[in-house]
Amino acid sequence: MFAPTLAGVAERASMDARRINLTTHVDEIVELFQRENLGDVVLCGHSYGGMVIAGVADRIPDRIRNLVFLDAVVPENGKCMNDYVFPGWRLLPILISVWLFGGGYKLTPPPPAWFFKVNKADRAMVNRRLTGHPYLTLTEKIRIGNNADRIPNHTYIYATNWGNPQIAKQYEFAKKRKGWKVFEVGCGHDVMIDAPNELARILGSAS
């Protein structure tokens, strides 16, 4: 199992956000596949990670057995993350945060744990670990074709308790896709924090 940290976040948060976009993150995961000679992989992306795994799937579909979107965006060609999560007026507070605190290139401070309805017992722990997010990853439009259709399995896991209407639309989209398996988990957006055992069970069934 691999759980790579993408450029510009977590322990790599000190990297120059001006040089990090969606393509950076897609390239990193493709390079991981190539470096480790990975194949027959269950590839899972959470939230924004749906953009990343969609880009990876378009590049190396034959190395992936199951593409798993975990309360994530399932992007269309030519769309960016902001198109899904911050449409219209919802983008204004994000832009203010980016320009006031992130130098125009980083979303900081990041939304706190309560925003994602993380369970109260874990909120302090989550907040301690939050870092800013490179803003260009949210504005770069993805360029993908239909290569992901060659992947034999697709899965969507929906966190029912967050209540984000944009993610709910992604879930409804997934339910209508032929051959996709869908699961509901009764927790907030950070399923790996709130329901790790149930998530492990679902991912195990996908492997």
C-alpha cells in the first residue's frame, strides 16, 4: 500500500506553491506507478484527490484495476476543482483567503475540521495537522479523454453526513454510471478519520 503526500501539503507544505498545479500532482502519482512498477492497482482519491486520480487514470488506465472516488469530485474534461466546489459567489471568501494570507498562490488558513463535520473527539488532532493548499491545483482545468473507461471497475464512496450539495451531485452522477459500485458511509467528509474500519472494509472489497 502507498499513501503518497502530494507536493505543497502536509510535510511538503514548505514547497513553492507558485510552481504546483494539478498537473504536478498527476505527474507525481504517475511517476510513483512507474518507479515502483505498479500494476493492477486500486487507486483511491479523496475530495480534490478525485481530480488527481482522474488525470492519472487517463494517462495509465491499464495499470489500474479499480478507480475509487472517496467523497470526491468526478471531473469532466475542461473543468477545474473550483467549478465543482466553489461555484459562483462561494468562491469569494476563498479568493479573499488566498490573496490576504496565501500570497495569491495558497489557500490558507485551510478550512477547519468542523467545516467537514469531523467527529468532535478528533477535531483538535485534525486541526493540528492542517496545512495550506496550493491554489493553482484548484484552478487548472483538467484535460482528459475516455481512457478511464478501460479500467474494469469504478467505485464511489459517499459520506452522507457532510451535506455538501456539490459533492452530493457527484454521488448522484456516479450512481447513474453503468457498472459503477456506490457505497454510503454515515459520517463527515473525512471518512478515513470518522469511519476507518468501514472504509477499510469497502476498499478491501474493491481489491
